[in-house]
Amino acid sequence: MRVQGNPYPPPGVPVTVVTSEPIRLRHGSAPMLVEFAPGLRFGLRPGENRIMLPTGCFRAQLWSQYAFWSVGRAALDIDTSRGPVWFYYAAPHTIYSAGAADFRVCTRPGAAVYAAIIAAAVLIPLTVVLVALLLR
């Protein structure tokens, strides 16, 4: 006996993920990804990303891919049974910070870490040169 399923798949619910600028790398930028469940993984681009999901509750796990590491991780629980969902993901400024996900617009975390890295890159060599000049 042959079992015949529903020829029309259940309608999907539109989920819109609005993302910030990606993490800048030396040659390009780190790709951003979202995973709602095993097998429901999507690549994201800066701006609005529209994805069709089945109805239900999902845990959206967002991150940026840097070589073999997942950086800038953030997670958000969403419910698509009530209709279309909009949420935001802000990738961090550096690979050393966590990302941010919310139902409201969020700012990119890690600006202080980025400023500290730049300041250290400038101040440490200047300090070494000044100490060397003073000890002469």
C-alpha cells in the first residue's frame, strides 16, 4: 500500500534578520550565519535577510565565521506561530567580542576592545622608543 503525503507543503512564515556590517578582516570580511535548527542554516549579508521558516519555536543562533572558529556568537528565541518575525543581529567590531541579537535595533559590541587594540599598537612602540631615547 502506497502512502501519499500532502502534495502542498505547509506555508512558511517570513522571518527577517536585519544584520549590521560584518567583522572586517585583512582580506575582506567574515561571513555571517544563522542556524534555527539542525539543517536550517542560512548565510546572511548586511541589511535585511528574508528567510521562510515553518511555524514553531526556534532558537536562532547567530555568528560570524573566522577561519575555523565561530566568533561573535549571539542567540535569540523566536516564535513563528504568531506570524512574521523581525529581529536584529549586530556583529562585533573584533573577533574577541560577542555579538548582539535583539528584537530592537542593537549596536555593535566591542568598540572598546577595538580602541584598546589600536591604542596598544600605537602606544607600546612609542613607549619603547621614548625609553630607549631616555636611556641613551
